[in-house]
Amino acid sequence: MRRCEDVDEQEGLSLPAIPIDVCVEKQDIKPLSVFNRANGKAFLPSNANGKRVCEYCESPLESGHVDRQFCNNKCRAAAWRRRKMLERHGIVEHPLCLHGSFQSYAATYRSKIDVIITDPPYGREYLPLYQDLATFALTTLQAGGWLLCLTGWGLDFEIRQIFNKAGLEYLTVCTYLVPGARLTGEKYTSTGKRTWQQQAKPLLWYQKPGTKLDRRRAGTSDLVRARTNLVVEGTNTGDRAQFHWQQCLDAFKQIAWNFANPQDVLCDPCMGSGTTLVAAYMQNRKHVIGIENDPATFALAQQRVEDVQANNSHA
């Protein structure tokens, strides 16, 4: 649990300026507001147990104050300062879909991202992409920021070697369970290619090197829980009705909740159909950026994000 006494921990972060003209045409999506003026209802975040929590520090709200957005004026002021600071640097308070290669946005978001949550393509032919991802993470993450990368067991050792060599700090591996899915793992060994039925995937947890002052408050456990005690559990289909690589939304909601604070800036440089953005949005993580290179997939992600925003505005 995050403590109210820690809420000013990130207020001193220095963020380089973003050019004013960066992606202005992409920032016309209706913003996610805590208070919905259309119907007069407040968007009040709650924890996994359904209890109302402070929008900033996520401490449980006291009995009789469940209609409040913040637990005290300190959190309210800290949230306001954080929002204004990010606005000055061009980071908007709603999901932002960007079209193009994530490598091209590295300089734009230098040292501005708190958490990267991503699911890059699998396969040996994509290993160079993980080198680019490591460079992107080291460039865009704040000191002490985290990279959560979902991958396959057959290549996890090579990918960890790439991340380690690049200078990222290895923390641990969480498990992403995919029950009932017909997935095949493979590994090339001295005796040839070895394949097996794969029921789980590794979620690699890395961080950009920092100091004790850069220590983050989320991620207090190396276990990610959804429907079981030890793992993130997807569905039998993996929610792939719209996109063949789409991941389970419930599982990514758990990842966003466990590894990011509400005021953090999140990024998915391999956005795909936008599952990370939708999951973060639904968990009250408002500053979330997704990048996708394929035009058709980008259009799908943008429509998906707009649909979930529209549904929230009419709730």
C-alpha cells in the first residue's frame, strides 16, 4: 500500500521540455476526467476488493468519505501539481495513440516515462527489436523506471542477455498463465529444435538504473495475481476476437494496477490493438502512451480506446 506521507516523492523530478508541435493532431481524443460533466458523476477509483481509494496515493478512503477523490488536501495538491507539470511537457491526461516506429519517439519522450508495459512480437527474427526496445527504455524511462516485457520462454534467456548487456537492471520474472491456450514453445539446442506445449509466458521485470531517491512505490511483490494466487491468468481465447496477438484485458489490468501508480506516465511502444492503454485507462492510470507502426493495427487500437472512453462517459 502506498502511504500518504510518500506522495511528494516524485514532485522534484526534472523533465526536459517536449516540442509544442509534437503529435498535437493526435491529442483530440476526449480526455478522461475524474469528474464527468456530461452526467454529473465522478469517476472514483477502487482497489481489487472494490473499496474506494484515493486517486493519488490509493490509500483506502475512510468510512463516510467514499464520495471523495482524495484522502486529504496534500494528495489533492500533489495530484494537481503533477498534472500541471505533465501538461507543460505535452503529456496529456488521457490515452494517447501515436503512429510510427517507437524508435522515432525516443528523443521526444526522453526521461519522461515511469513504466513501460509491452508485449513485442515473439520469434528469433525479432531479437533485434528487443535491442531497440532496451535502448528505448534506457532513453525514455525516468531513473528507477520499470520495463515490464511479456515474451516467450523459448527466447527469454537471449532477451535477458540483450537487456542485461544494454545496461538495464534485472529484477525478476513474473508468470503470465494462459490456461487452455494452444501455444507451442520452442528452443534450439545442441540436439536440434525442441518444442513443447506452453501454458505460461514470462513477464520480464527490469528497471533503469537509479539511486535510492529514485525508488518507486508500486511493485511491492514479484507475483502478479489475477484469478489465481501466483500468476496472471488469461482466458482460453486470449481475447483475440479483434486482433490475433491480443492479450487478456483482465490480466493487463492487473499488471497496470500492480506496477504503476495513478500519477505515473505509462508507455507501450508495441501497442498492437491497444490492450495496455485500455487496461491502464480502466485502472485510473490516465497518462498512458501507445505507439504502433502498422496502420491497420493502429486504427484498431485508436478505435478501441475511443470506444472505451465513450462507454465511460455514458456510465
